[in-house]
Amino acid sequence: MHAVQRKVDKSGCISFNNQLYEAGLSLIGRDVTVVYDPSDSTQIMIEKEGREPWEAKPLEMGERVGKRPELPKTLQPQPAESSRLLQAAEQKYKERPEIPKPAVSFRKVIEEGERLV
């Protein structure tokens, strides 16, 4: 018997001899040991510390594949509560000094002697 290490992908499968095998969704992202007989590598056993060894089944993609499992709430997209960009712009607006607006005066126009009106 030979043993090799494989990492379970995000679909719960491992790759062995260019074939995908189901390892289980509970092992996603973890390393497992694949034990096989080199003369007959069609039957493989998967071992993980703390669990009983089990026989892995080849992944079969049929015409009608089951519904994709629901993602946990922690991985689902969350709506934004606020925007850091808008908060920074609002803070800058509050810090900006208020500039008084000058009153309109026509006194200079008359004093210069020009009649524009």
C-alpha cells in the first residue's frame, strides 16, 4: 500500500490519477492521506486523523446535478452599512471654515466714472 497527501478543494473533492474523488464537505481546505494499492488504483481509501478511514467514490457528473448547497451566512454578501469615502468627505466638510460671502456693491462702478448701466 502507498500513501500520498492531498488537499480537499472547495467542492469537497480530491484529485488522484487525473480523476476526482469525493472526500466530503466537512474536509474542505484540509489535508488528507490517500492510501491505495499501486496495482489497483481504482479503489482508494481516505484517512484523516481522528476519523475512521473510508473508501472514496469517484465523482460522477451527470446530466442533472443537484442543487448547489447554501453558503453559510458568514460567506454570503453583506450590504454595506456605511461608506468610508462618504464619511471622510463629510468630516472634511465639517472641518472646513465657513467663508463669509461678500455683499454686492455697485459703488465702485459709479466711482470709476464708467456708465455701464
